[in-house]
Amino acid sequence: MIKKKSADKLRENTDAAFTIDTAFLERCIQTLDKAFHLLQKVDAESLEYDLYRSATIKEFEIILEQSGSLLRKRLKPYFHSSKAVARLNFKDVFRYAGHHDLLSLETVERWLVYRDNRNSTAHDYGLGLAEKTLPLMPQFIVDADDLVQAINKK
């Protein structure tokens, strides 16, 4: 009986050590969802459109960065050291997540497209950015929500 309690206690401590706080990422996803929803309701020539477009793009960028950082933390148990994980670039983080079945290969491919989109529009804050990025948002929001689940999966 004592051994079982010790094993349960060890499992609790291990789970606590690998708990990743996704609250900020979840809040960003909610903000993106709201901004994108409101963007679709206003006239493209209005000031509100510019406001919601800017909020949508900014949240997209924040979510991309947070996703890579948090997924890196989730991958640590699969590597021999934290430094090995830290050296991974964004795309490799997602590739390894697919390799370890944290994400499907189709989902990984979409995240790579999101990153390529961000890189190609990094200095374009006008119409070009909107034309390339906004069509990705419905699936991106779904994928971001799914990523939170993958990060929190024990």
C-alpha cells in the first residue's frame, strides 16, 4: 500500500513539473476569434475594419510565437536536454510534434504554411498582408485551439 501511494505521489509531482500554462495563449485565441468575427461584420472602407484587421493580424503573430514556445516546452521530455529543444527552429518544433504524435501530419503542414505566411508578410502591414493572411484565419483558429489541447495532453 505504501509503494502505491509513493508511485501516485511521484506521478502527481511529475505531472505538476510538466504542466504548461496555456492561459495567455488561450486568451489570445479568444481575442483573435472575436476580432476576426467583428472584422467580417464591418465595411472594408471603415476605420473599424482597419482596427479589427490590425487586431487579427497582431493576434495571429502572437499566437504563432506563443505556440512555438509552448510546444517546445511540451517536447522537452522527448529530448536528452533542454538545450537540444531550445536549438530547434520553429518549423522543426512542429515537425517533432508530428513525429511524436502530438499533432497530425496534416496539422503540422498547416502550421508550416502559417509560419511561411508570417515570414513572407513580416514587413507588409497593408492590403497584401490582409489578402494573404485573413483567408487562413478560420482554420488557424481551429488549429490553435487544437494545439492548446495537444500541449495540455498528459
